[in-house]
Amino acid sequence: MNTIEKKISIIKSKIKNASLKSQRNENEITLLAVSKKKTTVEIHEAYNLGINNFGESFCQEAIEKIKNLKKLNIKWHFIGKIQSNKTKDIAEYFDWVHTIDRSKIAKRLSLYRPRNKQPLNVCIQINQGQEIHKGGLNQLDDLANLVNTIHNLPNLKLRGLMSIPPKIGSSKKYFSDLRMLKKTIIKNGFSLDTLSMGMSSDFEEAIIEGSTIIRIGSSIFGKRL
């Protein structure tokens, strides 16, 4: 068993255990392999081991990989900060976007989404710790307007919420808060099915709190150089 294969096996075992602990079906959880700064060879290796969801943060780097691996049945997720001048490429090449935090970006993604493709799956990023260096919606008062905006855009499909908890404090609390925020939005009449939360250091807690997509990088590919 090679290194990546062993690491994926360990992660899948932890997913199963966390699912059992929280009385969930492990098939509800998508393992998103964060492949930024990783080679197409490494991505192909993970793909051959059953991983078909990959996350990228840098648009130009990702596009080269997407083009080179276009024959593979991969779902590509954009998980980085979104610059306005990159929205056309993101809308064209990706299947998911996890980091929408303002209406302007949502409108541009819908505008540029090719009409021959399915609506772009999107999550709203919440900046729970109101950290200046992180993207995400800071003011929850603005959330209802953003949800409404995305809901009414023809080429986007609002799937749920995404967060990267602050390093200080309990991740569990932030995960629980995000789950409750999703419930509130659903009560207001919107259909959400996704919580994108949990990374290499805390994905088991995230699963217990209801995560449906865990974003795992270093625990699969090793630390970035």
C-alpha cells in the first residue's frame, strides 16, 4: 500500500467511525481532496483510489489541471478567495464554488456560467470569527439578502454554507453554530443540503456536527512545500 493509498484508507476509516458515533450514513459525507499546489500525477493517483472531488484555490493553476485531466470524471470545487476578474474562468471550469460572500460575485458567476452546463453549485462562506485575513460574510444581517440573491439567479444553485473556523477556540462550537444557521435558512423556506466544514485537523468533529463535505489536503497529499 503506497503513501497516498494508506492515508486515504485512514481518513475513510475515521469518516466511518465519526458517522457511526453520530448515527449518520457515511455515504452522506463527501471527501473533497484539496489539491492546490499538487501535481496532476498526485491527483490522478488519488482519483484511481476512488477520490473524484478535488478542491483548488488558485484559478490559473487549477485551469491547467482541469484541462490536463479533462478525460477523468472529476468534480472540481473552487475553495479560494474569489477575485472579480476570475469569475468568468471559475464559472466556466468549476462544478462547485464554496466561497461566495457577496452579491456582486454571485451575479458575475451566474452571468458567465455557460448555458450548456448545469447551474453552478455554490455555498455561502461565513466568516464566523470575523477574521480580517479570511474571506466570508462577516455580517449575518446581510445573509438573508445574499441567500435571496443567489436563489433568484438562473445559473446558480445554492447548496449550503461553508466556514473555516478560527484556530483559537473550539471548532465544535463553530461547526454547531453553522449547522444551526443552515437550519434557520431552511425554516425560512430555502432548500439547503450542504455544510462544507472540517479539514485535516478537525473533520471528525465536523462530521459529528453535520458536515456533508470535508476538505482534506495535508492528510492525503502531505504538507505543502
